[in-house]
Amino acid sequence: MAIALKLLLIMWTPSVCSASLLGERNLLAQSPTFAIGHTPTPDQLRAIDIEVTPDGKGLAPGTGTAAAGKDVFARRCETCHGPTGTEGPQDILVGGRGSLMTATPLKTVGSYWPYATTLWDYIRRAMPFDHPGTLTSDEIYGATAYLLFMNGIVGERDVVDQTTLPKIRMPNRDGFVPDPRPDIPMRKK
């Protein structure tokens, strides 16, 4: 083992020294490509550029209500989160308000999440767990509305869409501290 380590150091040391002399850019330019992959096209980049911000920028067109979302939840979410979002076996999604400062905090949509748009974005990207990305925009708005309704944040018939979703004030909106790093611009409220 000691011989293998010495051999590795002998082989590695010149490349590190030359990398420091030539700069990291030259070292990366000399790395093997293995002849796989390609530079993405602008259309491919647009397809994965699906960022949704707290102010609603990036939300897709669509609409939903908790009444419509109840069916989506029963078909696509209930298996993992239970019929009321409190049973599991996966994450509990409902309840927990007022628990974050206790010895047993329960982080749910209603107690922890700071923005409703983040919930919509997460459902679009990652749910349902076994088939992420398969819900339509209307199904995502419906499931989002239903989760917000079960947490007492919106009414059963309230319409959730690109305009109304960013306006929903989540209970824990002010529960996070600003990022103090100097390279992160501060957003004014």
C-alpha cells in the first residue's frame, strides 16, 4: 500500500505543479473528454431553465382550486403522504403550525415553507416521486391549492394561478434570516 501511495504522489505531484504554473484553465482544457456529450443547444437550455422565483416569475400558465386538486392529491399523492397529508409514510405535509420553536418541530407546507411559489415549483420538478414531471400545469396548481387549503391558507374555491399564487402569504414567510454573505445582494421587502 505504501508503494502505491508513493507512486500516486510521484505521478500526481508534477501534474499539480504544472497545473499551478499553467493555471487551472489549461489543466481543464487538457482533461479527457471521453468522446461523450455535447454542448447544449439554446432550445435544450430553455427546456431546463425552469426557475420559479418567490415573486412568481417563471410560473407556467394554468389554474387550479383546492376542490379540483383534491382529486389530483388522491390519485397522485395519497400513496406517499396519506389521505389527509398527515399520515405518511413519506413527509407529512399538513399541520405543525406553531411547532417550529418547540422541542418537536414539524416542518410542513403550512408551518415551514416561506413561499407558495416554492411549493408549486417543487411539485413540478419532483412530484410524484415515482414519475416526476408528469403532472400538467393545471394539476400542479390544483395540488398546490389543495395542500394550501388543507393547511388553512386558502379557501376551497380560491383560484390559484400565475397571478394569485405569488400573493399568498405563507405563515412562515418571515421565519428565515437574510443571507449575510457580501456576495449575495439583499432584496428589499
